Amino acid sequence: MKTTGTTLLIGIGSEARGDDAAGLEVARLLSANPPPGWRIEQATGEATDLIMRWVGAERVIVVDAAQAGWPAGTIVRLDGLRAVLPAQTRQTSTHATGLATAVRLARALGLLPSELVLLAVCGECWCLGTGLSPAVAAATRHLAARLTGGEFPAAAHAWPDRPADGPRPTGSGL
């Protein structure tokens, strides 16, 4: 799918928690060469902050790390307007009130954007003081390159190319 109109990409996470910085890294990489008409921001993932950032945007793409049961480096796309998100994404999450809360609250207040795309980079290491794992670092570069070209997957699926009979999630996504 090619992007059109006003798009806000928010990379969320914490630099201090290993793969939790995946969303921040994608935002950093995109900031160097954003697609035309895109605004790129970084955030911690706190619910009210996310809502305030996306108010008025036509399309919002949120990139975050996830423990989803797929191999580290797998990128999963969800329709944020339809997906059922768990209240807490993982025990090591640094987002006290996070993305799921933001979506529920924005829905109740009528503040959801027209399109909300959630891109989760599956991680493996959430340890304090570590950088991105090699698989997640490679995935962030791959995702940023695809988004720089103005594209992202058009349907909910694992991306990049995982075989149809490949691993399935064992836990919650975002």
C-alpha cells in the first residue's frame, strides 16, 4: 500500500530496555529521510501523550516492540482500529498506561485517527542497559527502508516474508 495524505509515525519505547527501543530506532532512521507528507516523532508510549500527538492526523502509524511468540525480528502489522489489544503488553513494558489504553480512551473520546496502523517488531531481549538484539536491529533497518519508500503491509500479517506455515504467536501481540 502506498501512503497518501497526512501521516504521523510515532516510534515508542525505552532506550534502556534492549529491544524495547525498536520503535524509537525506526523513528530515528526515518527522521533522516522521511516520506513526503510524513511527520516522525518519538515517544515513551504513555496513553494520553500518544492521543495528544495523533489528534488531527489522518493516518497514524505506531511502531513498538512486542513479545508475540514469533521469532525476534518479525514485523507484525495490526489494524489499530479493529485489533483487540491486551491491557499490558509484557511484564517488562515501560509504558505504564500504554498503546492499548490510548486506543480505548481515544475511541471513547472520539479522538481516533481515520487510520491507525500498529507495527510491532518482535523482540527477544528486554534487559536493562542492553542495545537492540541483532535480529531486531536488522528488522528496524528493514522496516525503515520499506517505510521510507512509502509502503507498509496492506493486511494484518507477519512481515517480512515469513512462511504461511511458520511460527504462530503464543502470547499477546503489542
